[in-house]
Amino acid sequence: MTLGSTPPQPAEPLMQMLVLLNGHCVEQALHVAAVLGIADLLMEGVKSSDELASATATHEPSLYRLLRTLASIGIFSEDRNRPFTLTYWKRFADTDS
């Protein structure tokens, strides 16, 4: 910010509250995906929620909701028929580096 410029305006209170509330949900979703090794599995290529649930021994409908949550913020992307891929965030998800 330079002298004489106007400071950024705060977001509407409702939007501020939604960002704060969703931050915790996203943090938890990222944690669960990391513990399950979802990014590592997707480094191998596109996988459906069924394949990921089988590989992680998890409940497929619940895992699908988790994957959709993370897809909504751009961590994964979902194509038709539930296949998921990593987005450009994969460079942060590589557990071998």
C-alpha cells in the first residue's frame, strides 16, 4: 500500500464468517487426505473414488465427499464418472521429496 492509497475494504461479515468456518473443514479434509495417502495414489494417475476407497480401505461414499470437498478448492479435479486427478498442487504433495 502506498501513501495516499485507500486501504482494502473488509469483506462482508457473512463472507468473513464463511471463510473462517470453512478454513477448519478444509484443514481437516487436507489432513485426512494426507493420512490416507490420496495424493501419492493419484501421482500414479487418474483413479475413481471406488479405486481410491479400495486402496485406502475406506467407505467410498465418505471418501467421495472428501474428494469433492478438496476438488471444490482446486486440490483435486473430478471428471465424469468420478475419476479424480491431482491438479498443479501435486508439487506440494510429493512425499518422496
